[in-house]
Amino acid sequence: MDFRLSGLDSPLFTTLHQLMDVSDEGEKSFNAPTRTYVRDARAMASTPADVKEYPGSYAFVIDMPGLKSGDIKVQVEEENVLVISGERKREEEKEGAKYLRMERRVGKFMRKFVLPENANTEAVSAVCRDGVLTVTVEKLPPPEPKKPKTIEVKIA
């Protein structure tokens, strides 16, 4: 409510009005997502991936043009979450050059995948060839069905 419209234009009411506005902004920022959350959400949204299932493995395919293997990190967290992350840095500018258009993405990227129960997290490999990263996670062999235990019946 603006007190000036009701004829109350004193400095006291102006100060109270400003304090009330600040508290509204504080509540909004308290409920807002953190910067880290927003950054991670953007990084995940801007990193498309293909996931394939083969008879003996799972393959995660992500385009990584212009990145070296040192710029990419592949990890398994919490025993079943595959995390692919890294950073694409802006190339050094030569003196006298200026951008007329800048469309290539720079900055951090990340993707997380919850692995199925039959994924062998001890057998993970990653290969980056021609700007395409392929992470392969082998499957665990299917459990052998339990054989019934035969109990000999004795005659008493």
C-alpha cells in the first residue's frame, strides 16, 4: 500500500513503507533456489545425452566437441549414480579480434544418471573420439537360479 496516495507523505511513513518492501524481497529470496542449484540445473539442461542398452552393457553418448580428456570427469557416486561433468573454457582471444557472434556454449556441464541394479559400477570405461564421449557400463551377470536342495529321507 502506498501511503502517499492517502495523504500520509511524512518521512516516518516513507521509511515504514521501505522497510515493508525490503521484508517482502527477503521472503522471496528465502524461498528462491540457491545459485548452485540454478547453475547445476542449467548445466544439466544444456547437456543432451543418448542412453543405449545392449545385451551386456549400457552406453551413455554425449557430444563434447573441442574438449580434451582432462576437461571431462566421469564418476560413480552413491554406488549407483553416474556423473559426467566438466567445463568448456573460452579460447584465448587474439589481440585486435572481436566477436561478431558468439553461439558456442562455454561453462560447466553436468549430467547425472541413476544406474539400474544390474549395472556393474566396477566396470566403467569412457572413450572420447571425434568430439563424442561414450561411457560404457557393463552389466552384472544375471544371478543363477537357486537349485532346490534335496534332502534325503531316512526310514526309522
